[in-house]
Amino acid sequence: MQSLDPVRSVQSAWLDERMTDWSTLSDVCGSAEHVPGLLARFEADPSGVSSELVDHLCPQLDTAFTASFAALPRLAEIATAGSREALGWVLLAAGAIAACSPGLSEPDSPLTVFSAPIAVLRDLTDRRLSQTAEAGEYVNLLQALLSFEGVEIWDRCLDGLETGEYEVDCPYCGVDVFVVIGQEDFFCCTEDYALRDVQKSPLQPSRMQELEGLPQRLFTRAMADGQEGFAHGVRYLFGRAACPDCGTDFSVAERVAAG
């Protein structure tokens, strides 16, 4: 991620887009002078311009620039005024940017500098989650919610519960392990299970009374939102597995985080 030194010199101006000198900021292409126009086009056509916006402000969904964070107040305005269809695109773009921010404990973290628009985005995401039935959108929005709150790692690593698979390594022998958290099957293996019969080691889900902190919150929230499949997967994600090759017992979540 780009150095945040420019944040200190212009952060007060960033709080009002009309005062922002975009020429002093940068995106993936260099000068960010074109970003206000890009944001205007995104407001007019969120689905059509979303890919271009992300390519400029958050390429590969893992890199942000000074202009990326400066765009958050405008994205909050677009999210507030836009249609329900547009809202999803805005929240996902803003969430990707927020996920690239240093944590709240870092000096001049954009999560602190832009706390007001981020709070708006967070509240809109929270509301949208309870109205979302589609599993893929739900996971993406939940990750966006965590990114607005400054929750690290899991603002990027929950999508395996939607795809049904994580790839980790054994903490003892180092072999690559596929952890499958499906709709009906929960196991780990060290070979391509989609192409052949393989040796499988069953996963052990966390017991309900063992869930605490973020795992408990994710489980409770998903159940309240009618996302029982996701909630069930949380118990396996924060449960345990055994390496099929060497038999070493390990925490699935710890290996996912380590990767």
C-alpha cells in the first residue's frame, strides 16, 4: 500500500470533497485529477463503472492509494442517495478500500481520518445485510462490514464459506491441505478431491459453548439474518482438523489466518 504521509498534510481537506486538491493525490495511474469525474460516472452507472473504479482505486482488491481513501466521503454520499441496486456496488467498492487501510491503532489511519463517512457506510451495510438472501452477496457484504470496523484478516477470509473451500498448510509437515466446508460434507484432504476418490479426514466443528468473540458474533448474526448455512460453516471454520498425511491436529481458522 502507498505511504500514508500525504494523509497528514491534506486530511482536513479530504473531509470536504469540494476542498480536495486531487492533483496532490494519486491512484493506480498516478495523478488523481480524473477521480472526481470517475466518481461521477460511477454514481450515474454503478454496475457499469464499478470494475473501472476498483481498478483505479483498489486494484486486485489488495492495494489502495491516497485518492482511494479520499473517495470514501463521496462514496458514502452516493450510497446514501442511490437506489437499492446501486447501494450494493458502492458498499463493496468502499469495503475493498477500507480493507486496505492500516488498523485503528496506527497513527492517522484512514479508518480514523474518515470515521464519519465510514460510519455511514457501516450502518448502510449493516442494514443491507439483514435484507440480503443471496449467499454470495451476504458474505461479501459481511466482509465489507468488518472492514469498516477495522477487523483484520476476516474482512477478507470469509469467502471460503461461500465457495466451500480453503487451502491451508499443515503446521507440522507443511503439506498443502484442502479444507472443504460444503453444504453437506465437511472434511480435509491433501489431493484433488474433485477428480478422484481421496483419503478424507473429517472436520470437527466448534461446540456452541466454545464460540466467543468474533466467531460467536458471526454465528449469531448469520442465524438472525436467516443465513443458517453460513452460520453452520462458521462452526467448522473455527473448529479443528487433522492432517490426512501426518495426523497433526490443528485449528482451521489459525491456518487460514496464517495463509
